[in-house]
Amino acid sequence: MAYIKKLKGKYKVSINKKGFPRLAKRFLDLKSARLWAREIELQMEKNTFEDYSGGGTTLREVLIKYRDEKTILKKGSREETSKINLIIKHNVSLHSLMRLKSFHIHRFMEEISKTRKPNTINKYVNIICHAWRVAKKEWGISVPRDNPCDMVTMNRYNDSRDRVLTIEEYQKLLEKAELSNLPQLKDIIEFAYHTGARRGEILRMSRNHVDWNRKVITFYDTKNGEDRTIPLSEKVLSILKKYRFGDRIFPISEYRIEKHFRIARKRAEITDFRLHDLRACFITNAFLSGLSVAEVSALSGHKSWSELKRYSRIKPEDLLGKVNNIVSISKKVNG
């Protein structure tokens, strides 16, 4: 029940309801005091009341510390920082770690699901989960024994893609890229198509990373944390030899290359295809060329088949010739 008392020209509202923390707040006028009291009591009756007033370190404080001390050291720091900034602007971050419950996180997931895909939502929850564990294990912050994220049902999703360019689409994309305001775009697309290199690896390439005598290039500090050296075809070597000056081969920002790639793709009338899908084109072509899983893994940098197979987009029709060859061999054996 709410009690309102006038003290020193202000109206103090006190609410003491069983099962909820005691609340007190002051207002300049009686109307505002009564309105606030009615709203809080109604929330308590409907069991929708949220208390952000105390209970120790808040999730927001932990996330800010995590962002500034942990995220900044990661390769994908910009993407994770953006996600953390969204969480700390949401009401879920106002809860203290002692009072944070799984249903708070479920509600957060529901609210952001209107504009984000299931896999992306899971990434937000994973950030909260890991920040909670770091707060407990490394920073000595008092938290409950159980992590509330462990009680959250994560979204099921299927992020597999089967999009690769046909020969006609690839040629058309190159034609439009050649007309781009970014002069290097055509060469970057060809390099990615023939090496399977990631965008970041391409843009970080330096001339001293290329061994011209051995015809290999080394990508340093890749996504999986290891260096990777791959052989270079004559086609790729001819591309690299165009850029003889400066340290970086392609001194371009990620934003600029993505912008001009989208323009070229639109002009080529190609849909549902990303710059990163050129990596899948290479891996698919490598398998169709007869390379083994171990050989393709060495070129792509994937550590396991489960990771590699997401980029292998071989379709049934791609195997038609090989199936016919199997039939031919069996006839010879049976004959």
C-alpha cells in the first residue's frame, strides 16, 4: 500500500508491499506523486514490476568494463562493441547481477527479435553470458551460483547458405567491377575468387608477405589465430604484380570495398550474394577440382570438417558427371 506524506514542500511516496522491496520517492506536486504510486502498485499486482534500485553491481557496469578491457582485444571488436552498446541501452542492463533472472534475458530476446535474426540474438545472449562469467571468475564480483543465461533457451536457426556464382554471373560481376569508381575492385574480387581469402586478410596483405620465388603468400594472424601460407596461381601472381608500390597491396577500408561491391553486384543484377561468398565459391570449386578435405582445409584455414562444410556448396547437378563416371567404371568391372 502506498503512503503519501508532505515533507518540506515535497510529497514523499512510500510503498511497502509484501514480496517486493520498499520504495520511496519524492515529488513536487501531489498529482505526480499519486500517479507514480498507482503505476507502481499496478505493476506489482500484475507482477510486471522491475526493480533497478539496488543489489550491487549492475549488468550495465559489467558490460562496460568487459567492452573496455576484453572486447577491445578481439579481432571482431567493432562488431561486438556495437552489440554491447545496444545491450547497455536496454533495460535488461539496469538489473544487478544478483537480481538478473533468465526471464529478464528472455524478454530482452523477444524485444530485439523484431529487427534481428535468431542467430544474431543468440550472439547477444552469449555476450551477456561470458561477461557474467568473467565478472565472477576474474573480477571477483559477487554473483549467484548459477548463471541466468544457462537457463535461457537459445534460438534454433539454420544459417547455411548454398549461394555460389555461376560462370555467367561471375563474368558479369567482373565486367561491372571494372567500371567501378574503385579501381582495385575487379582485382580484389578475382583474388578472393581464386584464393578463398577473407576480406580482412586481403586488405591486410603487405608486399613483404609474398614470397615471389616460392610463389606463396602468408596471411598473418588470421581469424582462427594462426598464420596461413598458400600457393599462388599464375592468375593471382599477375594480379599482385600490378601493385608494386607501397606497403599494403590494397590500402582500402572495409566500408569502401563493401560499398563498391554492392554497387557492382546491383549493376550485374546479382541477388543474395555477399563479398564473403566468394570464399565459398573458391572452396566449392576446389572440391569439384578434385582436392581432398585436408588440401582444401590447408588452403582455406578451416580447422575441422564441420567448419569447412558450411562453405562447401556443391549441388547435386555438380556431381552428375562424376556419377556417370562411376556407372562407366562399374560396367567395365562387371563386363
